Amino acid sequence: MVTVNVVVLAGTVAADPVEKTMPSGDKLTEFRLSVPEAGKRLLPLPIAVWDRSLARNALKGVGKGDEVLVHGLLARRFYRSGDSGRAVMEVVATGIKKLEHAQTE
């Protein structure tokens, strides 16, 4: 069986990226990307950045309101919160590119 898990999204960063340290000691950078859905709704999608150099660039080069192109894969992550288990579906970024607007003269 052949499987393909590739996600490419263009949207607006909804909040500044935030770095978290996981209990394992790994660093995670997260932000939400607002992507236009059919009609006028915006779909807020969680983006996770595990790669250190990509996370460093996201923290210093991307902020709320920026338009970006995100390459990655869809992942489901499980974690414990108190006494219960939780799951989150997120896009794990493998590439982030800030989009520039064309200047009109």
C-alpha cells in the first residue's frame, strides 16, 4: 500500500510563535495558521515546528499577521494532561516561507 502525507498551506499567522519545552527536554515551537476555507470562514490550524533551525527562524522571522507558506505533514500527537490522555491533530512543519506582497507602483 502506498501512502502520501504531504501538506502545503498558505495563510496568515494568527498569533506570534511560542516556544515550549516538553517534559522530555525537546523544544517545540507552535503557532496557529488561519487558512481560508470555502466561503468566507477561516480555518485555524495548529502548526508544530520540531526542527531546531526551522523553529529558530520561525521565532525571529515570523509574527502575527504575516502571510506564510507552510510545507509539512499531518500528524496526531498524544499526551497526558492531568489524569486523562489527550490527542491533537497538527501540521508538523518541514518548511516555512514568508510570503511577500507584490508592490504596485
